[in-house]
Amino acid sequence: MYTQGLDVPAGDRSIPVFADSEPDQRFQARVDADEKIEPKDWMPEGYRKTLIRQISQHAHSEYVGMLPEGNWITRAPSLRRKAILISKVQDEAGHALYLYSAAETLGIGRAEMNDQLLTGRAKYSSIFNYPTLTWADVGAIGWLVDGAAIMNQVPICRCSYGPYARAMVRVCREESFHQRQGYEIMLALSRGSAAQKEMAQAALNRWWWPSVMMFGPSDENSPHSAQSMRWGIKKVSNDELRQKFIDVTVPQAEFLGLTVPDPELKWNEERQHYDIGPIDWAEFAAVIRGEGPCNRQRLEARRKAHDDGAWVREAARAHAEKRAARMAEAAE
Ligand code: BYC
């Protein structure tokens, strides 16, 4: 079903696959026994690098992910909707913070990760490079994007690295609330006027395929999957998660009375799964190359926030220096 070819640009592929030194074997035995690996434990360098890559990309996704919905805070249709949306966007900032903290336990600093994001050396999720044109997009993001995020993240609660697994537990609870609030927005619109229903349908049309792509390249084109599965970082493959998401979401669209924008979508009795039409992997590759509709805008917004915060970093540094000087004086 997902067999179209795609050469996804990947980061560090120099990670040795299936190393078999004695410490590697002992480490692998711990992973296989479902033991959690903690920050001070010995770990293969490739495991550490893979986790830094995935966790920091995940953190950047939460951080950039605040932008499309943040765009609607001032224009939410009621005070109640505005309050809920503000809380949701704040939750995403919180998720980024848990994840940056989890990545820091692996020996990388926050400033370095931020620099990797702002200079385009680190990826963030493709999904956040699409625009939110109407209020219905806020509903569609909650329903589909948070829905896809939960599907992907629930298995990460069982991943081999303790700090990442523990961070995911709270993130998943919050994402689950986000998914419901998004679905409730879609329900209100689809039970509303003809114009509101049309708005909901148009948002589903915009967000369906990007959400399906969010799970990453098909398994045969995923350079990191085999090693990540072996290390217990990934528990379920990209394609399996994508299929689960489709199977759960199609009946939800039907309940809304909306049409999934895929003429080839069909229940397959034999497989007991939905079959879907071809995924436009060329679009996915373009978005992660930086050529999506909003890539430039997203990075500009994050760079501006960083620059605007320079005075805070400067004040914190000056305060820390003053404090250290006072402590040194007291110690003399
Ligand atoms: N977008 O071998 P693969 C959220 C990259 S936040 C961009 O399968 P892997 C939320 C991949 O990084 C959503 N790039 O890699 C927030 C790799 O490139 P590099 C984010 C993608 O790591 C606010 C290359 O393609 N969730 O939920 O084994 C509001 C080859 O791929 C994407 C996470 O980050 C993509 N969609 O698997 C609402 C979850 N897909 O790094 C919601 C944790 C793939 O070699 N991450 N690439 O340069 C994961 O589970 C995995 O990292 C992925 C990719 C499934 C994303």
C-alpha cells in the first residue's frame, strides 16, 4: 500500500548497526529484558545519538507546533474557545520543555539544540508547515494531528530510555484531551450551518494527507527504523501506526458526516483494515527539505522569538555572574 519510492533526506547515518562488542551485547540484553536505560548507565554511542536526534526533533515539533494554532488565539470565536486554545498551546510549550529536559540527560545543552533548530540542522514535524486558514483548522489539528501524535506516542511510553518514556506518559494524557477538544470543534461545525459544515470539510481536506504523512516514510524507506526497533526506541513501525490511525479516524469522520479526501479509501474485509490511495511522498520530501507552504515563516517566527528573548538571557547571565561573585567573596 505504501510502496512508492522515496529517498528521505536523513541525518546521521554513520551510526554502527548491530554492534556486537561485549558491552553492546550486555546493553542489548537489558533492552531485550525490557529494563529501562537511565542517564548514568552505559549506552552505545549510536543509541545516545539516535535518542538525541529523535527527542530533540520531537521537542522542536512541540515548540514549532505552537505556531499554527497560536495564529488563532486572537480570533477564537468565543471567550470559552479562546481560553481552551490558550491552555492547549501552553501545554505544547510544556511538552517541549519536558522533551528538551529529557534530551539534556543525554549530554546535549538546550542552547545547542535550539541552535540546531534555528539553523535548519535539526528537523521538526512536517505537519507544522501547513497553514491554518480558518477556525476549522484548529479543530482539524486537535482531532487529526493530536490524534496521530497519540497513536505515535503511546508506544513511546514503553520505550527503553527512562526519561523519554516517563515524559511521554504526561504528554499522552494531555494530547488525549487535545484530541477531544479538536473533535468537539469539528462536531460543532459539522452540526452547524451549511457554511460551517463546508468549513469543516475543507479543513479535513487540507489536513488529512499531511496527517497520514506525519508517521514518516514507509517502513522500507525508513533508514532508522530497524536499529531503533532493536534498541527499543521505536516499538511500532511507521506503517503500522499509520494504519492504526486511519482505521480509528475514518469512522470518526463518518460520524461527523464528513468525507475523507481519498477516492480510493475502502474497507478491506480480508485484511480487516482500510486500504488507502497513494501517498504523495514527493510532497512529504519537499516539506522536510524546507519547501512546504510555511517552512520559512515557521523558522522566522522561532528566530524572532529567540532574538526578542536576548535581553532575558543577558539579564539571567548578569544575575548569575553577580551571584557567583558574591558567593566567591563570601567564601574568602
Ligand atoms: N516530519 O527513518 P525514519 C506533536 C525524518 S509533535 C519531519 O522513519 P525515525 C504535536 C526523520 O527524522 C509530532 N521529518 O526516522 C505537537 C529522519 O530524518 P533525520 C512529532 C520526518 O526517527 C503540537 C528521516 O525522515 N512527533 O505530536 O525512525 C501539537 C527518516 O525517517 C518525519 C515525534 O517526533 C516527519 N513527519 O522515525 C500537536 C514523535 N518523519 O532525523 C501535536 C517521536 C520522518 O535522519 N518521533 N522524518 O534527519 C518518532 O516517532 C520518529 O522520530 C518518527 C520518524 C516516526 C517521526
